[in-house]
Amino acid sequence: MTNEDKRGGGGFNAVAASSYPLLKMNKAKWSEALSCTSPPEVISGTDVKAQMYCHLLCALRNSDLIDGIRAPCALGLVRAFSLLESKWEQICDDLENGFPGMQITDPAMRESVAKVLGGPQPDLSKRFRSIFEEKNWDGIVSKLWSNVRFIKCVTTGSMKQYYSKLKYYAGEVLILGGDYFASECPVAAYFEFLPFDLNEGSVDGNETVNFSDVKVGKTYEVVVTTYRGFYRYRLGDIVRVVGFHNSSPEVEFVMRAPNNAYEVITEKDLMSAMESFQLVMINAVAVEIVEFASFLDMESSPKQLKIFLEVKEGCVLLQEEKLQESSLGGLYKVQRDRSEIGPLLVYIVKPGSFDRIFQMAVENGAQASQYKPPKIIRNSKVISAMESSALVTVCLDSLD
């Protein structure tokens, strides 16, 4: 979680929803209120990588005190564990020395973390170093934090793709959901629901359903009215009602709503296709898909769908292991059969290409702690960056 206080285009301060409740709280009470091991100077920092590094360092120093790990989204935790994989030697050195390395340049952050470390910790450093040197990250959570009983974060919708990686790190530790975040209403709101047809990819009529009148198994787009000014928003979140807790519906996030009627695949279509393709890739060539996104090029004649993939290792055999176009949804298949859409283009991009999109988003005002990689790209600058990062481009000239 970060403070990331910025000014938006209208001149007003913008802040991450996860930090909103802390704005009027005395910083001395932050750690107590949040039950976290990191000091306020880390929580309210603006350097995302430095924050993540210091969170890990403080968490390892107080490993025996931690009984749960919490984050807004699964991606944030996957990024943290990936950072730990690459920086564990430096982290162990910092534990042994009793202060963070020079890569942490914020004086307040350095001083506060040094206080948490409480001087050199050679025994602790030696213990963790022996664990890391085994190079076995399966179930690493319980190896480092033996008292952790659960991990709590969002793992549905666009976060679903990160669940398997997070579960790899978590091992036998339970992963819980339970949070539903909306920057439009960080404190309270009145909820309504628009019936949504997944097959058509659009709302079914214009009449909303009240909070208590939704049906189990049905999908809806969430509509909220804020208590300040009574502004009404269609959030663009598609949820499925899976049950009730007393009279309150329990919902599962499904996907983001299509942006317009011209889109031929939904987030759900793309994610289902990537899940199937990932299984093929792992079984055939042991390649892990790190990240993916799509773009519908309306300027091509006919229009053309482009999919960008970032893989962890190797892409030599991709042309043999083709993505099944038929898994991209019914609307796409119909338009391909009619030749209204050209051959699918699949780009394998350089490692770190999606991190570059993340940096572009943050530079343009996005809150880093709540960033969710786009599955349907609509920004031309992002597309240019992705195409320029391509290592391999494959044209699938026939529908499977």
C-alpha cells in the first residue's frame, strides 16, 4: 500500500483508495491500526520498488510476529515475491549489517527501516540465507514466516491469472478473498446492479436491480451512487452473484465490461484462451506465460486482433504450438468465419515489456498500488511500445 498523493487533471489531490482511511490518522498510529511490520515512512513512500524492498526487509526482521499477509491484489504479492527471488542476497546483507543498502535513497525511509531492524542481525541473516540458497521457492511463505495462517488478496477477475503463481509461493498456506475495491467509493456507497448477458457481452436492458433483488448465478454490472454529491457511476465491473450472507449478496468478480460495441472479445474470452494456451505451452515446451494483452486494430482492412505475450523463457516453438483461435469467443469466431476480421497476430515481446506499460501508467497518474495490467489495450502509445518490443511475430492465417 502506498500513499502516492498526486494532483489529478482537475487540480484535486488524488490518492490510492487503500490509503484513503489513513489520511487523517496520526502516522504514529498507522502500523498499529494496520497491524503491519513496516513503519509509516515506508507505507507513505512514493518509490514503489523501494517500498516493496523495505516491506520485505521489515517483514523478515519480524518474521515471528507475522500471522497473515495482506495486499489489495494478487499481482502485488507476486511482484513482491519475484523481487525477493532476485534480491534475496542484498536483503540478507542488509539484515546482517542492520541497515538498508544504498539503493534506498529516501533518508526518512532509510532511518525508519534501520530502527525496525534494530541493529545487525547476523543470526537471522544466516538463517534466511540458508533457506534462499536451496533455490526452492515452492511454499516459501511458510519457510520464511512459520506463523502465517493465511494470505488475503483479490484473486478473481483479471487477478485470476496470478493465482497459480501466488499459490506456488504460498504452498499450503490458505489464500483468502473477501475484498472488493472501488476508487469511486472508498468509504461507502449505494449499490445497484444492471443485468449483464455474458453471451452478448452487453447489459440486458436499462433497469437496475436493487441490492436485495439480485439472483444467485446471474451476472451484473455494478452501479454505485456516492454519498457525497450523489454521483452515480457504472463501474464497468461485471460480477456474478454466488450466494447471500443474510440479506447481502456475495459476488465474484468476472471481468471488466467491454468498452464499446465494436470489441470482438472480452477480458473473459481472452483469459480463457490464455489459460488453455498456457497448458499447451507448459506441456509441450515448459514455457510460462508471464503476462498478456490484446488490441483490436480497427485501421487494418479488415480489422485485426493482436495479442501480446510475455513469456518467462524461450519462444522458439511457439509457431508449432498455435493458440486456438476458436477459444477466443463466439463473436470473434463468427466474424472470422465471415472474413470480417483478418488473421490473428501474436507478438512475443521482450521480458519486462509489461513492466514498461506499468511505468507509463504511473507516469500518467495511475496509482501504483492499485495498478491492474490491461487485458484489452486501447491506448495507441502503449501499442507502439509493445510492437517495438516484439521478439517474434506469428500470423495465424486459419481459424482452428
